[in-house]
Amino acid sequence: MPALFPNSINAPGNPPQNQGAPGNPPPQNQGAPGNPPPQNQGAPGNPPPQNQGAQLTNSALPPQNPTPPPPPANSISTTAGNDNITGDSLDNFILGSSGTDTITGGLGTDTISYLSLTSGITIEAKGIVDKGAAGTDSLQNIEQIIAPLGQINTIDASTGSGTASINVDLSQNRLAVNNLPGIGTLNFTVENFVNVTGTPNVDVLTGNIQNNSLVGGDGNDTLSGLRGNDTLIGVNPSSATPGSNETDVLIGGRGRDIFVLGDATKTYYQGTGVALIQDFQQGIDRIQLRGSLSDYNIVGNSINLAGTSDQIAVIQGGFTPDSFLFV
């Protein structure tokens, strides 16, 4: 059954790093004598970003646009055409660009860098990388993927099949694909990613300091935003019965987070499903629901459908009617 990155080999090794001159510490920016070093300031007069009342969500704000580091001297460049590149037994560093390319690593720990692109990319099942208008790549035997800086880059495993599931920790640049038939688990390094959509199976998705959108999909998932203003959706919103027969754990972490329990057409977790919100911050976080408050009964720390005992969520932490965002 197809894996997210079929036939990949997680060989040991480290990606190349820029080093300072031997014996010298890396250079630092110095302020004028007697003055403290300069600091980045926010734009004057502008408040920090806040959750908006729109359906589904915090807008994901990409990181700033630092200058990409120079590639290694032995890197391999793709062209603007449709390339077919195969690595060797060394640790290959491949520079991705526009075009529809087929890229196969070798026996080493191989890296593809998309730092030259100016729009976001999406990693999909079967090793597909959607570069938008820049084309689509097919990857095999690639262990490290570096996405463009300052863009909304996504890991989307929703079209995965079979038993495969994923563990993603964006704060540590880690992606593990689990339960691959005949293989077990494959590990990858993924840099500069912001959003994640899980598989139909049991996934663990962790964000970073950005404003992440984490979508668990089907299965009993654990989502943790960590930091930033995150949007947590434990279910597959495209399902006819999102959240049915599943128990999802939703942890916002720091920041102004939105826990999505419904959209404009459906209430999630009806029937035997339930969302367990573990760290709701009253006055900071919001819970998105379909309809209006009259459609629900608040029983202790539970949210039930009105007139029924159908529990759709259990919330740890105090909340009030003002905690809800209705769509």
C-alpha cells in the first residue's frame, strides 16, 4: 500500500551546515559603541494579530523572509524544465525549482531544497510535492525537505491509504510515517512548514511558533498547537459525519486558539464522537460551532446537542457563552 514517501531510506547523516572560521565564534551584529545592539521593532501603531470571526479560523501568518543560506558547493540544481534526477551513494543536496521533476535520492541522506521558490508548497501522499504554478515533483528516497522561507507550506496526508499514519512535530522539524506494510516507520526532516492535515488513521500533530492549522482527519487524533494563534480541527470536515466514532484530543497551547467543532453546514462529533479540549483559556481561546447557543446544552464542562444526551465536547478550563464563535 502506498506510503507518503514510498521506498525511502532513512539513512544516518546530517545535512551540511555553514561554519564560521576555525577557532572564531560566528560574527554578531554590534550596535554603535555605548549603545545596545539594535532590535527588531513591530510596525508602530499596529496591534498584534488576533483571531477573526470568520469561519474556520486563524489566518496563518508565515515567518519573516530571512535571506536563504547559500547551498553546499556540491549541490545539484534542477532546471525550469521537466527534470529526472537520480542521486548516488553520497549525501546529495538537490536544489528544486520550477518544472515537473522526478527526483530519486540514493543510499545517502538526501535533501531537496525549495528555498528558491516564492510561493508555498504542499507535500502529499506518495511523495508528491505540489508547487502550485511552479509545477509538481515526485520524490523517492529523499529524507529531508526544505520548504520556501516565509510561505504557507503544508503537509497533507489526507489522501494516504491503508494503515499508514503520521506523527508530525513542526517545532522539531520531524515527520514520521508509521505502519507502512513491510517497512514499519520512516522518518523525515521537514523545515519551514506551517500547516498539517493528517491521514484517515490515528495521527499526532504538533505545531510550532507560527499560526498553525492542524487538521486531524478521520481517526482518534491528538493535535497540539504549541505556540501561535492556532486553528485545531480534529475531524475530516469533508466527511458526511465529521467526528463520528472518534475521540480527538485538542491542545491549543499558548496563543489565541480556535477549536473547531462545526462549520456552516455540520456539527462535528455527533453520535459516539467527542472532542477533548484540554487547555481552554477563557477570554483568549474560542470554540467554533454551527448555529447558535440555543442548539446546545452546556452541562458542567460538556457541550451537548440541545434536547439530547449527545455529548460533542468536554472542555478543561472555564468557559462562558462569550467563548463561542457561531457560524
